[in-house]
Amino acid sequence: MQRSLMIGHLLAASIMAMASWTMVHAEDPAGHAKHHSDFYSQLKVPGRGYSCCNDKDCRPAKYRHTARGVEFLIAGKWIQPPQERLMMRDTPDDGGHWCGNERGIMSNGVPHTICAIIPIPSI
């Protein structure tokens, strides 16, 4: 619980500090296999404990910090994942990663985020 609270505070502080700074990394929908065994398979939904990844829904993704928060480029649209699904951790390529269904729940066209990961900033 303490570690989770500390990570939440670190995440909030980092987002606020970088609100005017934009960082973008390459989106690679086919990048799942490259990172599955060493990264995606280890991810758990924050506060829920179950896996973020079902063997095909995670991938590297462009992300940026805005005044509204962190946004990911998914299916050609910038989306803001729910704050409770956003994680900050070391990533294998120092880039953003997104797990979810880009067609949305019940194919409503709104990408559904299971987990969104941004790298820990180097200071």
C-alpha cells in the first residue's frame, strides 16, 4: 500500500512537472511479440492484480505530456487513459506502451485502455 501511494505521488508530481514538455515515441502495433515475455507478461492492472496483457493487446505507442495529462496515440487518435490505469516504470525501449482494445468495448470505436505505461524520467 505504501509503495503504491508513493508511486502515485511520484507519477502525479512528474506529470505536473512535465506538463509543458512533450515527449513522443514511435507507435508500433506489431511490437507486441518483441516485448511480451520480458515485459508485457509481467504487467498487472494497477489496484486489480490481474494481467494487463492477453498475449496480443499490448504494444509500444507514442505518448505525450500535455496540460490535461498523459495522452497516447492509439488508432490515429490521441486518447487520455484513465489515471488509475497509468503506470510509470522502466520500459525495455524507454518508450510508452499501451495495452487495450483500440476498437473499444463492444466495438464502440473509443479505445479501451487496460494499462498505459510511461518510462520513469531520467533526471
